[in-house]
Amino acid sequence: MDLDLAPPAGVGPLLIGMPRQAADTALDSLRDLASLSDVDRPGQHIFRPSGLMISIDCMQDRLEAIELGRPAAATDRVMFRGLDVFSLPAREVVRLMREHTTVQAAPEDPASFVAPDLLLSFWRPFEADDEPDEGQGYYFSSVLVAQPGYYDTPAEAKERLRQAP
């Protein structure tokens, strides 16, 4: 299965801002009924047979973020404009993403990156750009798409509320 990142709208049937009940149903629709995982938590996250983790974060009864964890098998892919974000080295993903938008190293974690205009973030536990055998640092481990304001500091959130119509 291919899941297309469509920031800031969402991922596949999971749409940022949808009611929690609809998000729970959409998340459940992504499960592989022939191979259910014992670690699935309805309304929180599922694991597909490939190892792809799909997690939702709701606040005030609305979906505000979707996180996808790197699958172990290529039977599931997470795509952004034709780019498989988990099959390419992290450095290459950043280079290709920069053809579409601004991508910055996360200030608190230089092994991870944020595309602030798209509300996308890419995470890996550490940087190992020259070590393909070190998969956890060579590839991104997760990608997150979020609603506007998700990354705001308290001061930025206050300013966003002040400017709201």
C-alpha cells in the first residue's frame, strides 16, 4: 500500500482537523485485517504487516497530527510527490525535499528536519549519513504531518490567536 503525504491536509483517509471518531474510523481502515497486530491501540496507532506504524494525535476532539514510522518491508511505502521518504537515505530525502520547499535541521536535534511551510517533520534517533548499515541513522525513522500551529512556541500560539479572525 502507498500512503501519500499531502500536507497540510493529511495522509490518505486521515485528514487534519477531522473529528476524532472519523479519525479513529479512518485509522482502522488502514489495518490489514488478514494480519492484525497485537500491539495495535485503536484510536492511537496501528502496525501493518510491513512494520509501518501509523499513529494519530487528537486534541479537543480533532485530529491534529499523523505520524508514520518506517516499515521494515517495502510492501508499504510513504510517498511525497513521488518520493518514497523511507527508502532513500535521509540526506537524499532532505536534498530532494528542498526542491519543493524550505527544509531546516531541527534546532534541538540536528539529525532531524522540519519543512515548516508544509508542516512536515522527519525524525531519526541519530545521524549516520555515511553508514548505510546503520539504518536507524542513515534513514528517517518517522515522518509527521501536523496542523498549523502544532510546532508553535507559547508566544507564537498567542500571536496566532491574536491574528485569528
